[in-house]
Amino acid sequence: MENDAPPLKAWLLLGLLALIWGSSFLLIKKGLLGFSPDQLAAIRIASAGFFLLPFILRRFKTVRSHHWLKLICVGLVGSFIPAFLFAFAQTELPSGVTGVLNTFTPLPP
């Protein structure tokens, strides 16, 4: 009988992903001690943009003009608006609650 258990590497990667994903909510809470929610969200979006800038510049010319509106909508709904909403939410809610609420994002209505 074969062992169907995931390898240790899979469990370690899952743990690392959980730490990275979950720590963002703790870092938002800590960031709110020194910044307002809109400043914090702007810093998060700007730092992600600067990190991704080399990849964007390489692919910038390959994007067709009719795709720009779709890309802007996905960026707004998927990153920009949630960054601001989570920053404002954490002024009233604990970071653990916002992390759990974020897990409900992929659930269909």
C-alpha cells in the first residue's frame, strides 16, 4: 500500500504561505500605529507597484489596447480597493478577524 501523505516539503511550503499571508494583517495593525488607514493602504499599493515595476516594464508593450480597461478593473477590485478597505476595517476589528474574513473572499454568493 502506497503512502498518500503529502511530503514534508509541501507542509513546509503551506506553513510558509500561511505565515506570509497571515502576517500581512498583523503588519497592517502595527502600521496603523504610525499611519492613517489611507496612508497605510497607499504605502502598501506603492510598495507592491515598485516591486512589480521591472516585470511590468518588460511586458508593458505586449498588452493590447482593448485589454487596458479589463486590467485596470482587475487591479482596482483585486488590489487597490481591498487594500484601503482592510486598512480602514482594522481600525475597528482585530487583525485575526480581518484575516478570517479575507478567507471568505473566494466564496461564491
